[in-house]
Amino acid sequence: MANFVLVAGAWLGAWAWDEVVPELRAAGHGTHPLTLSGLAEKRGVPAGQQTHVGDIVDEVERLDLRQVVLVGHSYSGIPVGQAAARIGDRLARVVFVDSDVPVAGESFASGWWEGRERFEAGLAENGGCWPPLTARDCAGQGLGAEQTARLVGGATPHPGPALTEPAVLTRPLDELPATYVKCLLDGEKPPGEAARLLTGERWRLVRMDTGHWPMFSRPRELARVLLAAAAE
């Protein structure tokens, strides 16, 4: 039996996995969707990137989980990748779902397509937070009207320090058993560091013909991908 620790990306909480969890449980696995500090029902709790790494490690240790499959979506690949390197032999596999991966000394903002300064200026203009996504952000991502409304309606502002603090790696990521899930409607190729890591022996690429939020657009298919990753 695997224990899935599921961490959604920016603006989202544990609720984002509601349609994935039943499929994993039906297959006999433990499921632990996690809300990071400062988001969803934890909105208002001060949080930086290392707070989020701690949230994940603490959940694994508090529940004394073994055979852990850590799943990080989008932004959360950054803290999940760091946490995976810290939980030792509790880790069975890490799965990055259309996500960033941590790079030592760099942050989410470091790789922002408009540049770090532009991104940080936007945070400052919005009280130090990244404003929640809108329906326009969801266009072209394989989401129906109901799915878009649920995604946008549940999103909360994302704490800025989590996006600007640098990653701290205690173990090279290429040493970890990993699966990278690329959602093709959000671009055909994994981002630079993930692409490099996928050339290694311990990383595997899986493609999904859907958009950036597969837990909403293709939850059953995503669950099958996660189950296959756990079985490796």
C-alpha cells in the first residue's frame, strides 16, 4: 500500500483533489491531500517557501507515513521536491504534475516568464500576495464551465514569500525516483530543469492530453497515472 500525499499548486488547497482521492482509495491506498499554510482554510497564516516544505515533511512524520508517494502540482513541485529529499527512506516516489521543480538558490519567481522583478512588483501591488486566477487564465486548458467555476471559486490569494524565497536542496533531485506528468495543453515540453532531470535513469515522463489542472479536467485519468507511478 502506498500513501499518497497530494499537494495542489498556487491558490489551491486539499479540496482540489476531491475527485482524485476516491480513485486512489478504491485501489487500497492511503490518501492525504494537504493544504499548505496561507491557503484555503489556512488563509491568513504567514507562510514562505520553507514553511511549505515544513508543512509537507511534518505531515509525513506526524502520521508516520511509509511508502510515500509525494505529488506536487504546479508551484507545489518546488516544496514537494525539497520535502522528498528530506524524508529519507519513507519516500517511494515523487510525482511532479505539470510543475516547477526546485533549483538550489532559486525560487518560483526566478523562472517567471516576464522576469523576477516584474513578478515581485505585481506581488507588491497586491499586498504581498499573488491574486487568485480568473476564468480567463483557465481558457484553453480542457476545462468545462462547471470545472472552471469550481476552480476559480475555490482559489485564494497565494502568499508572496512562498514564491520568492530560494529553494534549499539537501539531496540532488536526480537521485530521487520520480515521474514527471506533462499536460500537453499547457505546452508540449517540460520546463528546463525538469527536462534535464528527465535525461537521468531515475526519472520518467508521462504525457496527458489535457490542461494544467488535470485534477479538475481529467481526475480519473490522473488517478490512473498516479497509481501507475506508485507501482514502479
